[in-house]
Amino acid sequence: MEWTQLFQAALPVMLKGTLYTLMFALVAMVLGLALGFAVALVRVGRVPLLSQLAALYVSVMRGTPLLVQIFVIYYGLPGVGIELDPVSAGVISLTLNVAAYLSESLRGGIAGVHKGQWDAGLSLGFTWWQTMRYIVAPQALRLSVPSLSNSLISLIKDTSLVSVITVTELMLATKEVIAQTFQPLPLYLGAAAIYWALSAAFERVQRMVEKRLDLAHQR
């Protein structure tokens, strides 16, 4: 079978898998950003006990392979009575993993905001939370955009790991086509090209967001 015919036959299946990949990446990114921000606030605010638990969570999630985390959530939790379908297990695994990295990016962004900004907010009568919300957080977000974008790009590639729990994202879809055509090289190259295209698209979005934030900051 020629490569042109091969890709014509494989493209519908691979595109469907690509949609799953995007769904996993975007949902995990949104949920992970919310959780990561909460974890970063707890650690920056040094909330008693919670800050230690948050630090432990970050250390565990960053210090263990994502593949192991997926296995624990999908295959391990049923042992204690918690059963999840593959899609839910995949989303939860990716969310918990990326949230740990995003929390560190956001914590670094918050730490990068000059202390004088905190003093200015408090001198205006703002509470700690109001100073964070209206003064510090917007600046921290601008500082964190490159690191946050890198996490999203890595997340797109990490979605390939959920194929081990039978979720038909791009990688598993590619493997299914290979099993039918026995043409691994062109199909794996095709999958790599799709991952690269997705990463390049998000890199372009990153540059646009950085430019808009810089313009807003200059005003």
C-alpha cells in the first residue's frame, strides 16, 4: 500500500484520536490551572498544615512517573472501592499531574512580583486576598505565561500515556491502524507530525498571549 493511500485510509481514525488528545489536554489544563492556583495560594499564604500537605502533593506528583499515577488511579483505586471509567481516570491523572507543575509556575510568578506591590495594596486598605486578586495575580500570570504554556505543550504529549488504559486518543488510534495495515513507520511518523503541529499551534497562541499581556502592561 502506498503512503498516500495509507494516510487516506488512516486519517479519519487518527483525526478522531486527535480530538480525544485535544479534549484531554484542554480539560486537564483548565482543571489543573484552577487546582494549581489553589495549591500555589496555599503555599504562598503558608496556611498551617495545608501548606505542608500541598508541598507533599507537589513533591509526590513531580517525583513519580505519570504512567505510575495513571496505573494507581485506574487499576489501584478499585482495590479500595473506587472505580473510574478510562476517560475519567485519564482526565484525573493528567489534571493532578499538571496541577503540581502549574502550581510551581504560578508560585514562581507570584514570588517574582516585587514586594512593593504587596505594600502598595495593603497601604490602600486592601486585604491580603484583594491585593493578590487585583494587583499581584495579574502580574504573576504575565510572568508565568511562558512556563504555563510549556506545561500545556508537555501535556499534549503526555496524553499519549492514557492509551495504556484503553482510551482511544491519537497514539492508541495509530496503534489500531498499524495493527490492521502493518505499516508502523509511516503511521508513527504521521502521529509525530500531528503532535508537532498541535505543539506548534499552541506555541503560536503562547506568543500571541504574551504580546497582548505585554501591551496591556505597558498601558
